[in-house]
Amino acid sequence: MTSPTPSVNPVEIARIALKRLAERGLAPTPENYAQFYNAIVTIKSPETKNSDELQHAWQVLCRLDDALAEAADTTASLLESLSESGQSMATSLGQLQYARRTGFEPTAEMGETSATVAGLLEDIISSTHTLHATVSASHEDISTIRDSVKRIEEDLAFNRKLLEQDPLTGTLNRQGLDHLLAREVKRAHRAGSKLSVVLFDLDDFKQINDRFGHLVGDQVLVHVANLARAVLRESDMLVRYGGEEFLLLLPETDINGARFVVDRMRLVAGKTPFMHHAQRIDVSFSSGVAMLGAEENGRALVLRADEALYRAKHSGRGRVEMAD
């Protein structure tokens, strides 16, 4: 039922992303990990991306490398300067404290001692000025780096949206689903709430392509995506799972609620056919519905919905099957 996915090994991508984080001394937080993972996915699967997306991914990684290198250089320079100034100040303060403890008699050597104390004070003042200048300069550098990182974050967010969005229908794609499904499954288990999945596949879609052409077929897919959006809540997610196959992720919805959503979609689709040059093209679909079980993961949930869809497709057009 599902269409083939690009030949990218997610384990290999994860290994590369973690390696790059370690090389740069970054903590493997979800945010840092996602930045490298998404850019590397684009670069490692060129057959699914155009040249502009590949170039953008390379640019993001290079800019991130530059920003991290600049931050490391600035931090190292600041620490070195602070260390040198701190050592100089500590030496001068130590000598000054020694002079105060030992005291001095008003003898002929008094002028020399006063000059020594004055010199120590000058050294301390000079060290203080140096520290202040170093911190001020470093603050400007760090502010510049912060602004650069902010722009990179914006680019990464945009790049991630491109990676997780189906360009034809504007729905999520399989990669977007992987990111979202894990989060929703964890949330459902943690809160003890319901979570259901619906997989639906357009019936006889090949006949539409053969009769009207692939351009019209693409328009039908966009039409179906819009129909689905019309009946979904804001919290529901629509995914283009395959060529003419879609997935609904329905938080806080049991299997009966999911069946209700499917029935509403079928009703709306029946009343809203796709029109091509005044010619009516009726769209029907078969569906498989599954609800998350106790301690079940997202992959198993989708698999059960897919098995139910398989039964529906082999039982006739417009059928709905509930997962075991």
C-alpha cells in the first residue's frame, strides 16, 4: 500500500549528525540534533530535492560551521585575555598587600617605597582597563555571533519546513510524520489519552491519471487534501503518506471518533466532486483505522492501520476497515 521511500538510512544520518555535534563540542539536544539531521538528509538524498534546496542545505551547514568557529575563537581569545589580565592584577595586588602588611618607616627609602606602591596601583588600574576593553570587545563579537546564529536558526526552520512538507498538496510528508508521530505517541501515553490514525487511499486513481493525465491527477490530490482539511480540527494532522495515499493523525480521538471523521470526509467528498472542464470526477477512497494501544509505538500503530486499509482495498470501493 505504501510507496517506496528514498534510499536514505536514518541510522547513518543520525550517526553523522551526532558526529558533527561532537566535533563542534555541542550538546546533543533535540534542537542542535535536528539542525544537522535535516540539512544532512537533504544533502544525502539529492534524488528527492532540487538544486536550490541542496545549495541551501550546504549553505546552512557552512554558515553554522563559520558561526561556531567564530564563537570558539572569540571565547578562546576572551579567556586568554582574562587569564593574562587576571594574573597581572593578582600579582600586583599581592605585592601591594605585602607592602601594607610590612609597613614602612619614614626614612630616606620612603620615596622609593611610595613609588613602588604607586606603580603597583598603576598596574592594577591598567589591568582593570584591559579587562574592561576585552569584555566590551568580546561582548560586541558575541552579539554579532548571536545575530548570525539567529539568522541561521530562521534558515534552518525554513529548511526544515521544506523538508517536512509535501510540495504538491502542502500537507506533511513522511519525514514530517516521523517527527510528529513520536511526539504525539509520547504525549498520549503520558496523559493517558486516546490517539488514532486513519490511512485512506483513493480508489481507481490510476484510471483518473490514464483518462485525464497526470496533471489532472495532481489537481485531484490537491482537491482531496483540501476536502480533508475542511473536516479536520486544528489539532489534527494531514499527511501525504504515498502517491495517492493520505494519513490522518487524530489526537484525543478514539476509534469511534476516527470512524466519524472518515464518514464526514466521505459525505463531503460525495457532495463536492472535482470538476474538470465542466466534467464531474467523483472521488472515493478506502480507509483503515487504528487506535493506539497500551505501550504501542507509532510505527506499530501505523502498521495496523495499513493492514486494515489493505483489507478495505480488497473488499471493494469506498470501504472502511477497523484494525484488530
